[in-house]
Amino acid sequence: MSTPIFNSTISAEVPVLPQGAGYGVVVGMGLFFSVLMIGLTAVQSRYTGFSPKTSEEFNSASRSVKPGLIAAGIVSAWTWAATLLQSSAVAYKYGISGPWWYGAGATVQVLLFAQLAAKLKRNAPYAHTWLEIIDARWGKTAHLVFMFFGLATNIIVSSMLILGGSATVTALTGMHTLAACFLIPLGVAIYVVVGGMRATLLCDYTHTSVLFVIIFIFIFTAYATSDKIGSPAAMHRLLTEQAALNPVPGNAHGSYLTIRSKDGLIFGVINVIGNFATVFQDQAYWQRAIASRPATCVKAYLIGGLAWFAIPFMFSTTLGLSAVALRGDPSMRVLSANDVSAGLPASAAAAALLGKGGAAILLVVLFLAVTSATSAELIAVSSILTYDVYKKYFNPKATEEQILKVSHAMVGLFALVMGILGLIFFYIGISMGWLYEFMGVVLGSAVVPIALAISWRKANKWGSIAGAVIGFCFGLIAWLVTTSTKNGGVINVTVGTTGGDDEMLAGNLASIGVGGIVTCVVSYFWPEEFNFDITRAINAPTNSQEHSRSPSIGEDEKKFPADHEVKSVKSSHEEHIRPTEEDELDPAALKKAFKFAARSSVVLLVVMLLVIPLPLFFAQTIFGERGLTAWVVIGIVWTFASAVTVVLYPLWESREALTMISKGVIKDVFSRGSGRFTAPPGTSKA
């Protein structure tokens, strides 16, 4: 990497917080949220009729979740340790361009995924995983090939979560990395096993709410109340001074206050490619689309993507830039290149701005980010291992009870695997920052094949498989050849020579480019004529009450209550909304939703990646005091709007359910047992 190396003698300084604080947060908060989520799950089961004792509810929340909660889940699942730590690291290295390229470069994928969410609801409304669609369309070989990419995505994402989380916990408290790696996923696994997908989404909501509160504390401390900075004008002055002392290579006039950053732009390209892979291939995002109500899944992803942008943008514009501005301050830790790669500028700035209090709340917000994303990965991998491994290859006639038991077991298994992976990468010297830029090299080749498999009937099976495999090989070759060429034939397979921007850029571009070209060219010359009725029939309910209407045309599962893979628990509220849900699976309505998603996401992509940054880049604009102030104020307003949409809006849209629960609780208080949910006549609890 092209990071300036500063004196690293203070990198091993005494942690700001005592070791007990690390165990207190990781163990104490982990158990607190586990108890909280277990309690919420019990309330849900008692007063609403949704029970995680069915595999359909456990893995997909009965496909009934409203857009606000899905959006909050998207924000939470996409807020990794890297979201907070790596974004601040690139702000520390490149200045204001880093937060923009990190935020925009990882937002457009979620926005574009809205199109795939609409296609999923249209072409496979009852699928549990995206791999089930691959299998139904292209068979066993394609299923196994793309399962490799799917699980590789989950492994890399999970490793980054544990690496970033454990590195910061260790840096702030001195807690042993071994303990952090295993204790972080432990508490998460408890409530995921108990509550399943709905508990995961509820936890996502609570974590997101606290996350925004803490972000606002840092924002207003740095830009309003701190005696070290205290205003955008003071931030501008300090950044200008630092640029004079340590100019940023490749930035206009060496300034931190410009979008004209060569290395920042390179990072932006790497960021865009790598995050296409981790969104399009991560079951966690497909699972939220599966759990969403059909008519609102597009809305949820557009809201979630735009709301998420504010988190890395303002967090890093605050703490990443503060780490630069306070360089040389007695309270500011001196950061080495390895510290920056590990994502430590944020923790150093938090401690410098707010002392032990700042370090403590950063530890809390990081823990929340890591655990909420961890819960998403646990339930995602559990679904793949249950439906695409166990049920498909070992027990095709698995009963409801067997599926649920395996789902629980897979959550626990992958929690253990996450700890082991984090520890392995830590001891061989792989940092979160290196892994973040490397992920597109190995994962990017499957992005286009997967997207086309779900959305384009002419996509060719063997062209898609070849695209994924050949692109993977070309990505690795380009990465290694560039490394060898630029470093005199020296290839350090951990971080060393392989971690440079040019090396990572070459690998990322070759992987996604070759994979996409091979897939599209073969499909163009040898197109298939696939009938998506095959995928619409995946897990579709059979119709035992009406004559011979095909489930493949997208009829609502509750209209055909005969034999489904899972007998979902039905509530009086569900009975009331049946006609609406039936309309939501109407092909014309879903086609309209797809067109809206396509127009909206493409326009937002053009604005965020081209219209806003490129004119500033080519004009070599350097922000003055007013420019930086406007930049910060716009970010604060965006953050407020994001908080409203993913914190307050879910409460509003759930007002009927909250009222029903409140009435049930009140009834139980005055007459124990009278508040329990009772299924209407003709329905039964699973």
C-alpha cells in the first residue's frame, strides 16, 4: 500500500481501557443482547403467533417482514467492522476522497441489488437460498461451482468481521486476540439459534439505533464541542497544516481536502468491484429479500442502501479526518502502516477526542457492528448448509424437525469456524484492510454469472460456469503477475508485496471483467431459452383445494394452504392481509417493481460514482473552509435522514403489531394467560 510510514514505537503502547472492559463488552453485552433477543422471541411467539419452531420462520421470517425493518437489517448487515474501521483508514490516508469512495463504492451494489430482489420475487418467490435457483436452472455442477463462491464470500466476510473486531478490542483494552476471536461470535450464535431470522432482524434494528446515537456523539464532539477541533473551520486549518508537513502522494497539492486523489480513485475502483462480489454472492442479502414482503422488497433495498451511505461517510469524515488533524497531539497515538491497515485510526481518534469515554463508546459501536453483521452471516451460512448441502445431498426427504435441528447445528458450527478463521488470518499476518481489498480478486468473477442466472432467461449454463472459473484464475494471475512485476519478482503471499493498490486493482479488474465478458459472449452466441416457471416451482405450495392451477405462476402461499415444506403459523393479522399478499405476487406488479428498481438504482449509481466525484476529481478542487463546512453539513443532514428512515420508520409501520402485543401484555397482567395469541378457527399452530 502507498501509506506513509510513521514511527511505530508507540503502536504497542498501554491500551486506553483496562482488559476487563474488553471482556465486559464482548461477554457482558453479548449475553445482554442474547437475553434481550431471547425475550423478544418469547414475546413474539406468545402474542403474535410467529414461532421460530418452524424452519420457514427460522430461516426466512415467514416472508412477511415490512420494508422498514428489512432496510434496518440491510444497514446493519452491511455495517461491518470494515465499514467503521477501513473507511476511517482510507480517510486517514487519502483525505476527504476516502469517505466518499468508501461510502459510494459500497452503496451502489445494495441499490442495484434491488433489481435482483424484484427478480427473485418474480422468478423464485419460495426459494430459501439463491443457490436453490442455480440448482433448479443449471443442475449439480453449476450448483457446486457457485456454492464454492457463495461460501468463500461468507468466509471472507466473516474473517474480516472477526479480524477488525478483535484487532480493535485488543488495541483498546489489551484483551487477548484469541479470546476476542471466539467470544465475539459466541453470544451472537445463542440468540440466532433461539430466534432465527426474525430475531436477527430485531437485533439488527436495536444495533442500528444505538449505532446512530454513537455516530452523532462523535460528529458533534469533533465538529462542535471538542477543544481540540470543535468546528469544520478548525478541522480545515488542522488538515491544511498536516498536508504542509506530510503531503499526500497523488493528491492535488498533497492536500487532504480534495477529491483529486490518485490512490483514492484506485481504492474506489477496488471498493466497487469487491463489494459487488460480497453483496451479489452473500446469502445474507438474498435472505433479507426472501424475508421481505414481495411488494416492498425494492423499496427496502433502496431505502437501506441510501441510509447506509451516511454511516461510513460521516463516521470516517469525523474520526478518520480527526486522526489526521490530531497527529502530533499528545493524546493521539502514533500510527504505523500496519496500524492503519488494521483499521486503528478510528480508535486512536476516538480516544484522543473523548479519552477513555471515547474509546469505550467506540468499543461498543464496533461490537454492535460486528455482532449484527455476524448474525447475518450465521443465519446465511446455516441456510446454505441446511438446504443446499444437507437437504440436497444427504437427506432430500428431510422432515421439518430434522431441517430445524440441522439449521441450529449449522449456526453453532459456523460460529466456531468464524473464530478459527479469524485466528488463522491473524497469526499468518493477514489484516482486515488487506483482506478487504483482496476479496474482489477471488470473488468478482462470479458476480455477472449469478446476476444473469436470476434475471436473464438467455444466460448460458456453461458460459456462466466458465466465466466464473476463468475469471477467478485470471484474477489471481493478474494480481500475482503485477505483484512480481512491480516488486522485482518478490511475491509475499501474506501482506507485504501483494497488498499494493496497483496489484489489487489489476486482480479485481481481471476477475470481474473476464468473468463478465466470458459469460456474456457465450450467452450471446449460444443463448438458452429458459422457462422461469421451473424456478417459480421451487418449494411452491401445492394446490389441493382448487383445480389444476399451477403454483409456478406466483400464487401466494397462503391462498394455497395445503402442503408446504413448512406449515407456517398463521395469525389473525395474516388472515386479514391474504388478498394483499396475493396481489403482491402478481407478475405485472413485480415487473413494474423491477423497472422502478432498474431506473432508480442506475440513476443513483451514475450520480454517486460519476456526476458528483469525477468533476471534482478532474477540476482538482481543494475545499476551502466553506466548502468543507458544506460537505460536513450535508453529511450530517443525510445521517439524520438515515436515522429517521431506519430507526423511526420501522416503529411506525409496525404500530399495529406493537399495539397487538401491548394489548396481550396488559391482558396477561390482569388475567394471566388471557393475552396469549390464539389462532383463528380453521388454522393451527405449527
